[in-house]
Amino acid sequence: MFPNRRTGGTLLAATLTLGLAGFVAPPTASAATCSYVSSGTRPTLRYGDTGSAVKQAQCLSNIWNGVPKLTVDGNFGAGTRTKIKWIQGCHGLTKDGVIGAGTWDALYHPVGDCYDPYPPS
């Protein structure tokens, strides 16, 4: 599992320390959680797009804690665009509301905490 015992022990200790201090990583998305398309299907999506890939992005965005949940309807509307821009900001990406390669990566691997305030409705 680990290349050597010292590295494995160090990683385990760091993980336990962070967990006890309240720094817990958010759950990561999986095909079982959001299975509208395969995790390898990552088309560029924009406001106005529809379909299964939009549902996948909406579902993945709902794994993020502390912000409004999107209706997983496959319609890339204003609510989806707002949430995607916020997620992009949390990851240091350009807040353009377009779901490209970097934003897909962010959706599948959310950050633990985001200090960007969520935009008001």
C-alpha cells in the first residue's frame, strides 16, 4: 500500500492528527454517487447546455457542503452557473462558469474548505 513503512506511518499520523483537529476532507465523488455518465466523460459544458453530462456536473457539485444543492435536472441554468463559478473560485480557477478539464477535476476532487463566500441569490 505504501512504498515504505516510515512514509505510511507518517501519512497515517498526519491524517489522524488532522482528523482530530477537525480538518476532515470532504467525501469524494464516485460513479456510485453520481453515475449519469462515466467519470471519463468530461465534455466542455456552458450555460444553456442540457443532458447527462450536465446532470453529472450538478450531482458532483452537490457533494460540496455548505452551499445550496442544485436540482439534478440536466439543464445548465443560472443556478448551476453560479455554483460552478463558486467552485472554480475555491480551486483558484478562472470563474467563467464553463465546465472544462480543470473544473471537472475540481468537481471530482473538492477542496476541504472554501473561504470564498457563496454569492447571494
